[in-house]
Amino acid sequence: MYGLLGPNGAGKTSTLEMLEGMNDIDGGSAIIDGLDVGQNSYEVKKIIGVQLQANEYFDRLNLIELLTLFGKLYSQEIDPIKLLQAVTLADKANAKPEELSGGQKQRIGIARALYHKSSVLVFDEATSALDTETETEIMSEISNLKGDQTIIVIAHRLSTLKHCDRILELSKGSIVNTYQGIEMQKLVK
């Protein structure tokens, strides 16, 4: 699990948007699962799951309907209940987005990122503006996803990234520090 750390304006979300193929890469190149992002952005979108910083939902749909719709948009057959169980929201399956707390809405964003087996999962400020307890729960859930997937977590605070194996610190679009292993464990204590 990798972390991208930095203050507002550091270039974290811009980097994500380039990796997703939403924006042109303005210097260098990016390869995801053997695909050059600049040349194959459509193919990259098929193998990357993203939880965005801000989420918009169709207010008249319940959570099952929303997750089913997102799956269909990407031609994926999904099990919405299984996804809701993965983010501890099965009891809210028939709720509409307006009935959810901020933390629960973040969890729906995470479930949406998990709707298919992606090679790469990216969580952009998955815990921003959440209380410490909810942040800890969500980051624990994301950490439990480690396996064959590459996970990238974008955050403002180092404490959010304590489960990461490596952290890149950005400032004004450039990497200013990298942390891993024991060096990182000392930082997040």
C-alpha cells in the first residue's frame, strides 16, 4: 500500500487524475499494469478503481440501486450486498444517500471503488473531514484490502497513512521526500 502525502495544492489529486487518464501527463510517463497511461487511458480506466475526493449520487436511488448502476456503467455484474458488507453498510442497503452520515457516504465511495476486481485501487482523501474514530475504521478497512492489488491512498496527514508500506511526500507537484520501513514507523508514532 502506497501513500501520497501533502498539503492542499501539492499535486496529489492532479497526479491521480493523470494516472486515471483524466488529464494529460505533463512530464514523464506512467505505466500501470504494463499499460502506458498516456497511450491507453481507456484501457487503464478498466483496471483502476477510484474513490474520489468528492462523491455525487443520484438522490432517488437507494444504495443497492446506486451500486448496481455503477457496475452497469462499467459492464460489471456486481453483488451490491457483498460490497455493502465489505464497508459495513449492509444494514443501510435500502437507504438513500441523503439519509447517510458523512462517514457512511465515504464508505459508499469506497464500495464504488471496489465494484470490480481492479489491479489498482486509489483512495483520494477517503477520510478527509471525518472524525478520528471513523478515519481509523475506514483506513483499517482499506488496509485489509491488501493482496494482489496495488493500493494508493492520498491524504493530508501522515497519521492517515500509517498502514502504508511506502509514502511519497509531494510539494508543488514534485516528490520532496519518500518514507518506508522503519524510517516511516518512527514518523507515524
